[in-house]
Amino acid sequence: MLNMMSGGRIPKKRAKPHPSESHEPVSAQMARKLILEHRAWDGMRVLGHLDLSGATGLVSLPENLTCESLDISDCVNLTSLPLGLHVTRWIELAGSGITGLGEGHGFVLRWRGVEVSDAIAFASESITGQDILKINNVELRRVLIERLGYETFLQQVGGLVRDRDQDAGGERQLVYIPFEDDEPLMVLKVVCPSTGHTHVLRVPPYMQTCHQAAAWVAGFNNPDDYQPLIEA
């Protein structure tokens, strides 16, 4: 009977109407869900802070999106902002795929919660270790070190060796850079036995030995529990 009424075909389930920009503003939680499910619409208005952090599968945002503040940190595949984007407070973009914005964009930019300029956000190659040492703002200095890179910063300003030993890759060093107004920057320098590349890994400042630091990097709280056959 059903086939006869439908001309030999089973009627398709009625599709839900696609949201349109005429809808009322949506909550931030609902907006995140719709955007990540690719069901958002152009002209979407979001109530409050829109948190999209860590959405590695996100590649685009709807045009004419409006929200109070926007967090796209670690959205590595989001490489551009949409046309007509309106953000009344700030955009957090640390670790995102955004590499630049048009001149005079008017957005307030943040990196790990710290307000930054376009130069800091998008032109980290212009930063030098000596410039960073002159920065009095502790939080901004931490951001600048991250933007420059721990390995480059260490190469440019030097450091003090707290411990050294040997692993499968060769010598490794536990190096720190002291600051008068902040905890020291502590890093573990290791050489990959497969590629020969030197890796500089930040570790907590209370580390005392290379083995303790390597154990912490590997996720061990007790260094005695960390006994790898090959440390890389």
C-alpha cells in the first residue's frame, strides 16, 4: 500500500529544516555543536563567548558570524577567518592555523590569554632572544619565548647546565635560564638516535637530573618507574 501511494518508492523521511540567519541568537554551547557538525549558518549570532579550542577538524567558520569573544586556539586546520566576522572583545588564536590578518582588521588578539600585537602573533621570526630578555611583563615574555621557540631562544641567550648524561642518542643536557622576576625556564636537550635531530623540551623548573626530566616528559611521576630500553 505504501509503495502504491508513493509511486513505487518509499517516501523519504522529512528532512529537518536547515537553520537560517533569521533565527534568534543561539547559546555558545549550541553554536559550538552546530559549527563542529557543519550545520551552522551564515549570519549566526552567538550569545557570549564562543569556545572552539582544540577543534582540529574545523576548517571554516560561517560568514557574518557574531560573538562576544572567540577562542580558536589549537584549531590547526582553520587557516582564515570568515567574511563579516564580528567579535566585540577578543580572539584567542594560539596554535591555530591563522598566519595573518588584513591590515586594519580591528580585532584584539590574544595568545595563551595574553593580548598580543600582529607582529607577535604572525611574525615571530622578527623576535630575538635579547629582545625578550628586556621584556618586564612576565606573561608577555613567556608568550614571546613560545613564539620564538625554546631551541632558538636557548641558542641566542645561552643557559646554565644543571645536569648532563648519556642516552642512546648521545649526550643530553638539563639546561635552565634564570629570571629575576619569574621561575627559571628549564629545558631538556636530547638527540633523537634515529634522525640525529636535537629536541629541546620544556620541563618543570624543579627537575634536577636529565633522567628525572625524561621520565616527566614520558608521563612518569616517579623517575624510578621509567626504565626505557631506548630513550629518544
